[in-house]
Amino acid sequence: MIELIGMDLAELEKMSKDQGQPSFRGKQLFSWLYDKRVSSFDEMTNLPKRWREELKEKAKISYPQVVDRQVNSMDGTTKYLLELTDGNTIEAVLLRYRHGNSVCISTQVGCQMGCRFCASTIGGLQRNLTASEMLAQLLAIYRDWPTEEEEKRISHVVLMGIGEPLENYEEVMKFLRLVHEPAGFNISYRNITLSTSGLIWGIRKLMKEELPITLAVSLHAPNDALRSTLMPINKKNPLKQLIPVCNEYGESTGRRVTYEYILIDRVNDRVEHARELANLLRGSLAHVNLIPLNPVEERDFNPSKPEAVTKFRDILSERGISVTVRRELGKEIDAACGQLRRSREKL
């Protein structure tokens, strides 16, 4: 059976011709899948009935199953646990902002980066996701939209869920182009953020794509010694090499790099850490996103105290570093990457 979700316009046009249809049928099929987002061939009313019957025998439209969801009563943030066709589970999150609805997707089943504060990496990496499985996360959320009062419109996508996107490079690139396609989701590249733990080779490769997406780098420490204890990947991608490459990315794309910095009580949130971080990023086209830690049961870390977060932010701001503290969306739910998946596995 041919899996249609994940096929781009050229692939659908070729498939149509291979099945004796004119190529424009591929464009119609593309629209039904990604613009109208239907889940059955019977709904594709402008396709010949005979071909729809053939498609039922030769092709399929696969959506992941929603096996759990958690909704924050305060801000409407909705976290999904989705089951793939092979039984593996992944997470996706719908977040509401004033500027639009954003979906955070996963790019792998599990993760092998080994960050000590993260739930996603517990249990390691099972496999990469396909572009189809990434796209299907958006489609599953569209089908399960939490409220009927608002327009169902995803305007922003963040590749910041489970997994390291740059380790799944080719499928991620295919996903980005699919989700950008005007005839489908029509999401601007400028509204897409790709988060990485800091794979230097991957950032260099991404730079050559010349896509104006936002690069978000998980930093979490202002020096190599501390970062290596929190993020083993730093040993092969040290800050003295990573920051210059990120600067080059910013200059090449004209997009400032976002540095994600999870604040952990008495680990990386001291005054000296803030000053060191300001020195590290001085003169860079950069923005720092401070994130109070969302505690993970299996990890022995606590979030920084509110006064420490405020002090850290103020030190960066006083030294000319663009900085914000992430609004705590989803505070009531298993909001940290991998938490919902881990809690389900324990049942």
C-alpha cells in the first residue's frame, strides 16, 4: 500500500500519471490531503469515483492515534501522546499565543543526546520519524482540535519535541518543504523554528539550504566544563566551535539565533553564570530564551527560584543581550519533552 501522507506535489503527480490519470489529479489530491485535510477517499469529491475506488485498494492515509491528551485549563495548551502504526509513541503540543497557534512536533522516537535534565533521552533512541510521521502530527491535531469556537489554523511549527532534528536531516528537510508548500499548510519558513542540541555539522549543512527558518540552540551553560556535564554532546561540539558557527548562521540567513537556556537551581543560574553567558554572546545576532526547569521525576534537578530567574534576566539585559523568560504554558500538565510518554510507559 502506498502511504500518501508525506508525499510531495511532484510525487503525487507522478503517482497519478502512473495510475492512468492526468497529472493535475495529483494537485487535487495534494489539496485534499494537506489543505482540506480529509481522512478518506470518499470525501475527495472532485476525483473520479472509479479512481477513488482504486485508491482505496492501492493507497492509504495514515494518521497517528491519540492515546492520551492533557489540556491546561489556564491557557489551553494541549499535549498529545500519539501512537504510530508500529506501536511506538511520540509527543506533540498545541500552544496558543497572541500571534497564532503553534505546534511543537517530535522528529525521532526517543533521543540519544543524553541531556541530564531531559525525559526524552531516558531509554535512548528507537528510530527516526519519516516526513510523513512528522506531518501527520499536525494532521492529528487538526482532527482533534480542542475547541470549536476558534479558527483551526496552525501558523507556526517548532521542531523542539522528542529527538534531535539534525540527526534526521533528510526527512526533516522534506517535512519543512511540505509544510511550507502554499497549496497545503502554507506555513512561512519564518514561522518555523528548528531546535538542536548544537550539532555543528548539521548547522553548517542547514545553512546551505538558505531557508529563513529560526535556529534554536539548546545551550544551558555558559562554559564547556558545565555544559559537558549537562549535555554530553558538548564534548564533540564545544562552545568555542559552536558559537562561531551559530554566528555564521545568523549572518548568512539574517535571522538571529535563539539560545535556549533552562535554569536549574544552583547548577547554572548563578550571577557568575549570567555574566559569563553575556560575555559569550556579546556582539552576536542572538536572543536568549530563559526557561525555568520543568522537573522530571527521574532527574535530580529543581527549577531556579523566581528571584534567581529575574536576576539572571536582568544581568543579561543590562549587558545588551536580548532576553526573555519563556511564558510557562502548560504548567498543569506533563509539559517537559518526554514526560507524558514516560508516564504512559510506567502504566
